[in-house]
Amino acid sequence: MSNQQKQWGAIVVMIALFAMIAFVTNLCTPMATIIKNQGEISNVLAQIGNYGNFVAYLLMGIPAGMLISKFGYKKTALIGLVVGIIGILIQWFSGQLDAKENLGLVFGVYLAGAFIAGLCMCILNCVVNPMLNILGGGGNKGNQLIQLGGVFNSTAAVACYILMGALIADATKAKIDDATPALMIALAIFVVAFVVICFTKIEEPEQAPVQVELIKEAMSYRHFALGALAIFLYMGIEVGVPNFVNLYLIETGIPAGTVGMLVAVYWFMMLIGRLVGASIGGKVSSRVMITTVSITTLVLVLFGMFAPTNITVNFPGVDWGKLELIWQEVPLGIFAFLLVGLCTSVMWGGIFNMAVEGLGKYTAIASGIFMTMVFGCAVMMFIQASVADATDYITSFWVVVFCAAYILFYALIGSRVNKRA
């Protein structure tokens, strides 16, 4: 097999893993709707799946980088997949327990499963992002390949929301066990991926030992440290927008089938944005890209917050029980929130690309630090849920505004590489 064939084989595998990460991670948002239906549950507690999934990044980010250093990308991916299979099975088991008899046990088991699945997602992210950047040759080309992987990532997210909308059907009666088909699909994907990767040759780049003491050196690069914070806050936008749009629409009485289709639009917008980002990533710098989308995010979120609720648009949904197309009036401002997906589509790749510029031997540990910062999703979900409980869902979007404002600062000022780098 030629070197070029090996490289393309590795690229295909990494992109497939990128899609898997999205499908499993995005189960947490529609699951929040199900969790709220288990009893008198606050918005803060309903995010239990996101807490478990993303807090795992805090604990696994650096160890994942060490696994890559010791075993290489292929073996590390296989380790991650085994961990993911265990996490999915535990989440499935939580749905087999009686929530009426012991709600605390159900929550505990589900949280454990979400946490273990999060460990898997962190490991796979540590493999996928640097590998795609390396396979693309770094710079704009590396960013372009990351954006291409993001296209498939978004496609899997769209499929997840449509599927969960169909499974939940009636949000007032949904139980964790209703998500079993989605969990089994995720389990099957993990198993198939494990087998495929076992037989795929991946040309491993040389790895320097990942030492914890290198964290201080990596963080001494100002543009990287500020970029790590940008990723921390970015997670509040990517997950916060569809998450709280989903909860808001369910609260207003819109059928789950329509809500699933609506929230899928957000991820479809990410798919479109990543297709565009992948096509222009080799010509347009990450700085220009991130500046443009962060400004657009601010405009869209503010419009969504202040748009009159009496101006509505008919949107199609599906009554999965009767397999009928239904139309539902949806406030115009909701569509502004959904369009934010166009902006978040390129943020991860662009921020990562700018932050690791010039890091050299610190790139591996930097990737681990980046994965650690993904736990920002758990923190930002807690903050936004707290604001939603104290006020309302729409007011909670001020948290998203703050996150977008910081990313704009990073693109314009914080990402500039100093002479040392």
C-alpha cells in the first residue's frame, strides 16, 4: 500500500470518528428533556447528562495525551472505543431501572454512564483533531481538513436529533428507556468502528513524551492560554444554544417531533457552515473566519432574544405516532438562534488552529489541555441553567452573548502570536 493510500485511509477513519463523537455527545441534550420528565426536576439538574459527559474531559484531557504518546493514535482510539461501549451499556441499564421506586439510583447510574461515555469522547477528540491537522499539513490546510471532518460531525448530530424527536414523541410521558434504540445505534457504531480501525493501517507521527510539567511551558504561550479559555467558552455556545432552544420549545407546548426537527436545523446549519469552511479554509485565515462568525453570533443571538414572540413562522414537523406531516407556528426569533449553527460550525477548528500555531514540541500536551477545556460545557450549562431557573430560557441567552464577545476578542487580539512562538 502506498504512503498516499495509507494517508487517505487514516483520514477516512479520523473523519468517521469525528461523526461518532457528535452522535453520542448530542444524545445529552434531548435526554435533558427526558430527565425533566422523571419528576420535579430543575433545569440545573436536567443537565445531568451534560455534566457527566463534559466533566470527564476535565479528568481525561491530559491522560489522553499521555496515552497517545505511549501507544500512538490507533491504539489510543481502540482504548477509547472500549471505554465508550461500557459507557453506552451503563446508560442503557439506567433506563431499565424503575424511576418511581428509586429516582436517585436511576440518576446515579445514568450519570456514571454519561461520565464514562465522556471519557471516550475525550480520548477520541484527542486523537481526531491533531491527526486531521497533521494529515492536512497544519496551517490553513490543516484547518480545512478539520472543517471537513466537522461536516460529518454535524451530519451525525442532525441524525441524532431527528431520531430522538421520533423516539420521545410525547415529551410529557418520555422515559430514559425510550432512548434505547438510539443507544443501541451508538453501541453498534462503536463496535463496527473498533473492528474497522483494527484492520486500518495508520502511519503514526513521531511522538515526544507527554510530561505534565510541560503544561506550564505550553500555557506560558499567551495566544495558547487565551485560546484554551476561548474553547472553554465556545462550548457554552455550541451546546447551550440548541440545548436551551430545545427546552424552551418543549415548555411552550410544541410537539417533540417538531422540536426534534427544529433543533436538527441548528446542526444542519453547522453542516452547511463546515462545508463552506472546508471549501474556503485553504484561502481564508482562521482569524478572519472567527472574527466574522463571532460578530454574526452576537447579532443573531441578540435578535433572537428581542424579536417579538407574536411574529411566527409555520414549520413542518412529524407526528411519529401517526406518521403524518404536521405544521406548527414557531416564534421568528427561534430561527435566529438556529442560524447560530452556521457560526459555531468553524469555531472549534479555527480556534484550535490559531492556538497551536508555533507551539512545536508542545502541540501534543496542548491538545490534551484543549480537551480538558471542553469541560467548560458542563460549567456553562450549569450557569445558563441557573439563569434560566432564576429568570427564563430567553434571558439565559445573555450567557451565550458573553461567550461570543470573548471569542471575538480572541480572534482580534488574543490569538496574535508573539515573537517567541
